[in-house]
Amino acid sequence: MDSFTATAPGRLCLFGEHQDYLNLPVIALSLPLACWIHVTPRLNNNRDLVMRFGTTVWTIDLDNVPPEQIIAEGGSDDLDFALAAVHEVLKDGWIIQCGADCVSTTTIPLQAGCSSSSAFCVAWIQVLAKLSGKTLSPLELAQWAHRAEVVHFGSPGGTMDHVTSALGGILRIGPGMWDYQRLSTPPGLWVLAYSGEPKDTLKHLNRCKGQRLKLLEKLGGSWDTGEQDQVASSLSEDERSLLKATRTTRDMEQQAANEWTTASGSDLGSYMTRHHEALRDGLLLSTPRLEAMNAAAIKAGAWGFKVVGSGGGGCGVAWCASRDVADTVSLAMERAGAPQTWIIAEASAGASLL
């Protein structure tokens, strides 16, 4: 088997942050920032999978696969997705035909809300499939990556990241786990900006999902149930805030989807800002640095702004009318504290083997 490269893009959520795991739809695009895994299959009897990422090296002996990782209650950000994927495919009867030397590189900012870990999982599943003689459709690829990253660990994440990375383009994903439709490119372009503040993904996912699932049960299973007025008096102030935020994020995604081909860019940008305000005020997912970037972007002429990913740090994104505006907004956000920015003119293609 010749050497090959598996690649998978990161993800930028435009609408519906923190709601795919509530079975509510989202709108996301695949970034022109990606994970690459360069693979040299072994031609001898050594059946080690050796992975290098920067200065880190780890090995999986296919003849003596390490046991599954045990995660303490409450979860951890230090998860071995490569090992999890190997366990999952072996359970399904895949036969990985040889060992390989693998080198992983990425241009996706890490712990920044752009799905760097999901892109790695999508790329790694492609590697395992190639070494096993398997051919996967893009959606099957997404499903396997989700199984390795989320299901294997009992984590709270949804399917948006894996579907976007595997399929590419601009997608509306949901409300079913694997439902999606392709969307056209809307007016304008985006400036993605890293705050320089790493985020705690599982902490925020557990809090935002767990609290709202309890609230949904209290509301009788519907965010708009007719029984809502009867239980409203029993909701705490925090629960009312969560309910308002959830409705707003849901409604802004729905409005954007309904008007995707007819609304002006400024209207879509304003929906994005309202979405961000719900994430900030209801789910408490912004930071002073992100708010400084938000204010700077809007003052510089952006149509809208929102936090990206699980929040509490990571990236923000501004929606701009033109390249000139994007250049101005990019500089303004950097002056407000963003150590790095990227101008995104269009979505990338999905995962592939090279």
C-alpha cells in the first residue's frame, strides 16, 4: 500500500450554537482550515500504528491493543480519540491490515470552538478505513467519527461537527441526528478571530445540555408547550434565562434558514448578533475579551458577531459585507486582543483522501 494523506476541515457554526444535541437544527460551514494525517503504511510485520503530533508520539500495537480509556465522572478534555476509534472499528469487525507511521498536522486553532478534535476524528477514521480496505460514504464517515469522539465516551456533543467536516460546504443539519440539507453561499464573508483564551469544551457542554434537559422535562417536553404558563411561576430566575436563551437561539436559526436566499446580509448578521446575545446572557458563554472583539467588529462595520463553539473562550466570528470591510474588521479585532484572525470567503470541500 502506498503512502497517502487523509484530510478533514474544521467547522464554523453560524446559527444554532449549543442546540444540535437538543435535536434542534443548526447552520454550519466547513472551514478552509484543516487537519491532515500523512500515512506511511508499514511493509514489514510490525503492526504498530505510530502517531506523531508536534512533539507528542503515541503508539497503538494492533496485536495488543491497549484497553479502552476509563473516564472519571464529569468527563475530561484529555481523551484518546485515536484509541477510541480503533476500539470502535475493531468491535465492528474491521481488519486493519498493517501498521503505519502517521504524522498529524493542523491549521485549525486548538481548543477554540472550530472542531479541531472532530476534524482529527474524521481524518483518522479515513486512515483506519483505508488501512482496512473499507469504503465509506461521507455520511458514514461522519457517523463513525461521532461514534469515536462522542458515543464511545458518553459525551454530550451532537453531530454538527462531524457532518460538516465529512460532507463540507454550508449545511443545515437536523433536526434528526443525521438529517442535512445543503445551502447556497449567502452575501458577504466572515472574519474568524481567536481570543487567545482556550475553552473547557466538556465543562460548558455538560452544563448547557444538562441544565436545559432538566428544564425541558419540567416544561413537559416542549419549549413552547401549552402548559408552560402553568409552570412558569415555578421556574427560577436562572431557568427563565435558560428558557429565553434557548428560544432565541432556536428562533434565530429558524429565521435565518427561512430567509437564507432572500434576506440581506445585514439582516442575517443581525440575527447572528441576537443569537450571540442569547449565548452570552442566557448561557453565560462569552468573556470580556470576546466582548471587546465583538464591540470592535461592530464599530468597524461588521453586520454581526457571535461566539463560536462551546464558548467561554475560543473564537468569535464577524459577518462582513466585503473584503475591504473584512480587512478593517480583522485589524480591529486584533487590536481588541485577538492574536490571530482568518478571513473566510467560502466554505471548503469536505474530508478526502489524497
